[in-house]
Amino acid sequence: MYRVLLCLGFLSPILSFSIPKQCKREDSACLEELANAAAKYINSGVPELGIEPLDPLIIEKQVGTVASLDYKFINRTIGGLSNCHIGKIKLNTDLSNLQYQLDCNKLVQRGKYELDGQLLIIPVHGKGDFTMMGGKYLFEYNLDLKKTKGSDGKTYLTIKNFKIKYDPREPLIFEFENLFNGQKELSSAIHNFAHDNWKDLADVLQEPVMNPAWERIFKNVNKFLKTLPVEDVLID
Ligand SMILES: *[C@@H]1O[C@H](CO)[C@@H](O)[C@H](O)[C@H]1NC(C)=O
């Protein structure tokens, strides 16, 4: 038993997050370095903190309806988060709100889908494998934070809720196999329509389809924040 603990104790400095430097809360550049270092640490998962890998992030099941489209995704894999960059950070003085921008270059999602209903104005129906690829994509976050005191007397932050402004800068590419039971002409008509109208589709779909992914991500980020005392990171 002691040996196991000693081993873990020996390993943990290598595995744990090392704060690059302490920041003043109004020092956006410093916070940017800190946030990107933390994201890098979290993205590959931290099993000993119960943090699952975020790149790729796997969402086992997602079912929803948006406008008049019913959708279901199984084993949806979202890859590319670790190539995104966090910037334009604004942390308010009382630590109740955090705003920042995430700048992504290529997010790729794959999995199994079921679609039934209307895609904007045209009927769509199918079940099979899908791939969705995004190019340059900006996400603007507005997070409400909660402060709590730990048993060590230090302050910890938790993300209470989030709002996201989605801003896709480059066309999205959709590949849904086996639409209309594999009828090629109908399928290519839908794909052409989707590619011509990617921006309108993004406006309608991105929030309901992506928000469950961000919920998962922030849940994992909160596990990390529970281990990071504010006093160790921020200076006056
Ligand atoms: C989803 O992934 C799990 C785990 O890899 C697998 O057991 C399951 O069969 C997959 N489901 C589908 C519909 O592919």
C-alpha cells in the first residue's frame, strides 16, 4: 500500500498541471497563456481527476428536434479541439464572469446519424454514417462563474452556465451516407443544397447540435477547476 502511494506521489508532479505563471486578473495576455496551457493539459484527459479526453470528445447518444427536423447521433466523435486557440480573455474583477474567444481551424465530427423531417425547406430522411467538417470557426463564450471556499480555505471557481455566440467563417462540409436509403440523386441533391446553404444551416443547427458537447466540456473543465485554487493562479 505504501509503495503504491509513494509511486503515485512520485508520478503526480509529472502528471499534474504546472501553472506557467501567475496572472493579474486584468492581464489578458497572461490569462491567455494560462488558459491555453490548461486546455492543453485537459484536452488529452486526466484520468486521476476523472477528466475524460476532450479531443476527440465522444458523445454516445444525442437525440433532438430542431425546427421540423428530428435527429439522432450515435457515437458522435468530435475531433480537433486541441488545435483551437483561446484568446481575447476578459475576466471581471469579482470573478463572476469570464469572456473569451475560441478560434478553431478544423473541427471534424463523425458517427452514426438518423435524420427525419425537413432540412430548412427540403425533406430529408436517412440513417447511416456521417461526417461533418468545419473550417475556421470562432466561438465567443460568456461564462458565469461561482466562487466557493474549499476545505483548505482557498477559493475555487466553477462554471455555472454558459452562452456561446457561434461564428463559422468557412463553409461546412456534410457527408451523410445512405440518405433516402441510398438513392443517389436525392442524396446528392440534399448535399448540394446543404453545401449551398451551409451558413443558414449553421445558424439553425449549430447551437442545439453543439451545446451538449460544450456542456460535457465544461463539466470536465469544472473537475479541473476544483483542483486549481484561485490564490495560486491570480495575483493582485
Ligand atoms: C457505439 O460505440 C460503442 C463502444 O465502442 C459500441 O459498443 C456500439 O456498438 C456503438 N454503437 C453503434 C450504433 O455503432
